[in-house]
Amino acid sequence: MAQVGVSWWLLRVTRFVSGLRGLLRGVKTLGRLVSHHPWAILLVWLLAALLSIPFAARAPAALNADPAGGLTDAEATRVTALLRERFNERDTNTVVLVTRSQPPLTTEAGQTTYQTFLDGLEEVAGVTRVTGAQAGGPLPTQAGDGVLALTLAQIPLEDGATETLRRVRAYAERAESAALDIRVTGGQAIADDFTEFAESDTKRSELTALPLIGVLLLLVFGALVATGLPLAVGMLSISVAMAGLYGLTRVMEVSTFAQSVITMLGLGAGIDYALLMVNRFREELKRVPSPRQAAERTVQTAGRSVAFSGLTVAIAMGGLILPPISFVRSIGIGGVLAVLLTVLASLTALPAMLALLGERVNSPRLLTLTWAQSGEASAAWTTFARRVTARPWAAVLASAALLLVLAAPAFQMRTGYAGAWGLTPGVESRDALKDVEALGAGGLLSQFEVVLDLQGQRYGPADRAKFQALVEDLRGLDGVKGVLSPFVTPADLTDTAGSSNADALAALSVLTTRSFSQDRTLLRVTVVPDRTLRAREIPQLETQLRRKLEASGYAYLLGGAPIGGEEFSRAITGSLPTVILAVFAGTFLLLMVAFRSLLIPLKSILMNALTVGAAAGVVTLVVQNGVLAAPLGIPADVGVLDASLPVLLFAVMFGLSMDYEIFLLSRVQEEHLRGASNDEAVVLAVGHTARIITSAAIIMLIVFTAFIFGRVVASKSIGLGLAVAVALDATLVRLVLVPAFLKLAGRWNWWLPAWLDRRLPHIRLEH
């Protein structure tokens, strides 16, 4: 059996290697094609960009911020389906409108103004039911002074929800006056604000980052044309990738974060690859007379490193496709799409432009002294490398200790769906929630829906006592404000809002209707907490509810917004080991083939994991614990990290950090194959690549930092995590820890079993 297992593994490795060898041969052929037909290549890209623009523009509006997106078999999803199909609930999506009245509702003038507002709200297309402050209910809907009040508007749960909410918000703006201030919140409002601000934050990040990146590239190249080419490649790949993302929304739920990932990869990796290609082309122009030959040579050398680096990023992003969660898979597919298009643009559109520009790539020359990349080694970085490798143990232990200290807070990481608290103050849906809580009605946005199954029997008189006993048990739990069921008293319906007996009876009739399925074989209870639950508070109340439900003897399903958020968080957390193992396996094979070593892939995986861990620890310290949160514009009351953050941070950063790894290790291998000793090869490699790595890292840092200053805390967290990770990776890890480790490992860096060495092809990477 063991022999069969080894044979199967070798077959898979052989196929992987054959595919990799074919990829590199394809790069060579591609270089010849591009250099001979540059105008045709550019025309194809121009048509692709023009066709992509209208679809790319529609993509942001089609994205989804639903925390339970894609969990079709989740308990909360099944509860929602039962309410729709068996209880005929088509409008369980509640919009909460908070009004401030001057004069107050306790006056006749205030009541008249408020009633006019209610009458107009009922006429808004898509609104199926309006519950005003004076209608009563088991929750307070009006402050004692009559100034603050809540109005509930029911809108469709799925189709048309966003459009209806837009109409409600537009009506609220029109209805506002000196006598009535109106603010809108609710689950749909919060989710739509996430999507809207994620889109606007992404656009603002692009506009902020591009000028800064342009200045940096000008310092690198000194020429305006060379500076503009990487920017053009980045924007080209982003526009086509966004059009592809829109196509993806037609067949599956697509996460709001997919747009941010595409922008990060398109700008960061795209500009890095273009920087490498443009620099190599300028070098080749000095060696060959023809610009087209220089472009072909650029694709065949630097293009191989670009293709290989892009493959590592694609493997990392592809790990997100494995979990059976469409919300996460969409991010993975979007990331892979962005990487592949970025690599394709770098290997086709960019060299085509270079072939046509020739020496004009160096004009107009604006700076004579530049932070230029060249094939010459940097004396300063060479000296630095000699000092690091002179004391390798000190360098390894000190840098590893620092990374572990930074990673320590990640062990106390709490993940979940932050809801409105995941938006920054100043966003209407978040700010209005404060007023809802002031009224003691915060639980309206954290309701638990319970569906009890009578096992095919119809509800009869004998079930009344059992059902009522369960309702009373649920009502008596700590943290429960009220329970919506047929078993309420007139006092429950009148004591908080002063409604009439007729109003109370009407409300009781509605409660009775909503509590029984149409065939009376399912019972429904809605449990309303005494406050808006934070993610960290949900598990405790959920546990209490389940204990009571299990003790009741009923078969049940527990749903509602809190359960949906928790299920999504658990699904994401549960998928992380699968993603990590898949990415580790793919990366190990790739690096083993490239560098013909077993130790180097293991070292790369370990050190990249340390970098990601350190970044996760810093994000936990800032976002969850509030350390230095205020200067970064992060609210101190978030309390949890978005459930998607750990898996996103791992996939994106693990893939991108491999760029620096390949830049450095390919040069170490090259110097070693030329005959340099292991120690000297490491020093020479750092001297030759440190400027490329630091330049690329600063570009990445600018892109990621721009996301920190948005209004969606999850996007801010991802930007912060990636900024910290790239800063650590390009300095402490790549220029201190890795060289010191390579020095200590010595000849074991290049050890490969003889039987495996014979089976692997020789692949040469150049930059």
C-alpha cells in the first residue's frame, strides 16, 4: 500500500512538473509572438478594456455583504426558507427609521407631523407594512418625552430589497424638516452601507495610491514614460478583472471584499511585475540593437520570474476556492482572475508597448539621480548582508523572537460579524443604532427566530400548555427583552406605547397569524434580546436558548441574524486549515521544482507563516483590543475581527510574499550555480536584489496603507494587516532572517534525494 501511495504521489508531481515546464516554454513562445506583432497585441487589449468598462462599472453594485452568503445548508438559511415557504413571510426584512420630533409626539402638532410621515411611508413602492410608534408592541418604540421614536417598515427579504431601501431612504430625505429628523438603520441598511462604502473606499484608495506610486516610480526610473507604463498595466488588469467579477455575480454570490482584493493585487503585484519588466528591458536595450529583440529577451528572462511569481500568488488565492462557501470562493476566484490577468498583461501588453517605444522609454528624462534598479550590486546592501551573515545565530534568533512577540496577540483573536459596529462613526446606519439602543429596542436587530416542528401533527388544544411553557422559559432567560408569540397579555401590548385596546387586539391578531404555519404543523417564536448583540455575546445566549429548546422536547431550528453571522464565522474558521494545507502543498511543490531543494520550500513556508502570524497579531492588537486604534480611525468598540480576515490575510500575503522570496532565492541559486560558495552566494544575492525588493515593498505598502483610511473596518483591517506583513517581510524576513538562515543551513540548502533529482526538470529563473 505504501508503494502504491508513493507511486500516486510521484505521478501527481510528474504531471505538475510537466505542466510547469510547459508554462515556461509557453513564456518563451509568447515573447516571440509579442515582439513580432506588438500592434496586434495592443489592439486586442484595447478592445478588451473598452468592452470591460461598462461591465466593470456595474460590478460594485452587484456585490454582496451578507455575512451568511453562500451557506445554503446552514440552519439560519433553512429557517428563513421555512418562514418564506410555510409561514408565507415575504417581508421579514425590517427597516428601522429613527425620528426626532420637535414639537414632540406627545403634542397634537407633533402627532400630525408624524402621521403625515407614516402615511407617506406606506405609499413607498415595495414597503408592505408600516408599524408606527403609536401602534404599541412588546418593545418600547417611543421615548417618554415623545421626542425620539421608532418606525418599522417591512420590505422584501431578497428580490428588490436594495431598491426598496433606496426608495425608503429617498423618501426619508424628502420628509425631513425642521420638525422631523429621520435616520435609517436595520440589517439591510447596514449590509448596503458595507457594500457602498467598500466600493467608495476602493475608488478613493486607488486615487490616493496612484499619485504616490507615480512619484516612487519616477524616483526609480527618472523618466516619465517608464513611470507611466507600470501604472497603465495595473489599471488595465484591474478593469478587465472587474468585468470578470461582474460576470461571476451572475452565477454566484460575490463578496464585497473581492473588489478590494482585485484592486490590491492589480495595483500591487501588477506594478511590481511591470517594474521588473521595464527595468530588464532598459538593461537589454544596452545589449541588443533592436527594441523588439530587447522586448523578446525581456519576456524570456524577467517574464519567467513574473510567470513563476504569479503562479505562486494564484496558488495561494486558489486555496480560497476549496471551502464550500460561495462567499469565500468568489474572493478566491476574483483573486486568481486578477493575478492571471496581471501576469498576462505584464507578459503581453507591457512588452508590446516596450517594443514600440524602444529608447523612448527613457524619455523625457526628468531626474538624473534616480533610485534606479540595475544589474549592478548595491555596495551598501552587500555590506549589510555581510554583517548579517557574520552573526547568523543572533540574526535568526532576534528576528524570529520579534515576529513571535508580534504574533502572540493572534492567539486571543475573536472573529465574527461586527454588523453596524464594523462601520466607522458618521455612517447613518451605525449612528442611528445608538438611538435605537437608547430606546431599549436594540434587540430588534438581533432577533432569534425559532421554528418548532410538531412532527407532522397539527397544533391542537393539548399543545397549548407545552407551547406556552416553552415561551415562558425563553422569556425568563437573562438578556431576553421579549418573546413574540400568541401568548402575550394586553399589558405587554399597551404599557410601553400607550396604545388603545383596539390596537392591542390588532397586534395580538398579527402575532397569532405569524406564529403558526399555514398547515399548523410548525410553530414560530421570535426571541428579542435586550440589546443589540455584539459578536462575542451571541454564543452565550445561543447556548441558553438551545438548552431550553432541547429540554422542551420539540424538534426545532434556530435562526435569525445572530445565528446566520455565527454560522458564517464558524464555517470560515473551519475552512482555514484546508486552505492552509492546500497552499502549503502547492507552494512546496513549486519551490521544490524551481530550486531543487527540500529545505528551501520548508524554510519559505515557515517564514511566510511567521510573517502572516505577526501581521495577524498586530491587527488583533489594534482592531480587537483598541491599541493605537484611534490614530488609524478604527472604532474602539468593534471587539472582533471580521471572520474573513484570517483566511484573506493568509492567502493574499502568503502569495505576495513569495515574489520577494523568488527574487532573492533565484539570485542565490544563480550565484551558487556560477561557482560561488553558499555564504558568498547569499551575500551577492542580497546585494543584487535588495533594491528591487525594497522598491516593490514600498509600492505594496502604499497600496495597502491607502485602505486603512476607509469607513469599513474589515477593509481597514485587511489593509493594516497586509501593510504590516509586507513591511516585515521585505525588511526583517527577506533581508535578515532568510540570509542568516541560508548561511546556517550551508550545503543543506541545495540537498535533494538523488532519486527525486533525476525526476525533476531543470528550470532556470532570471530577473
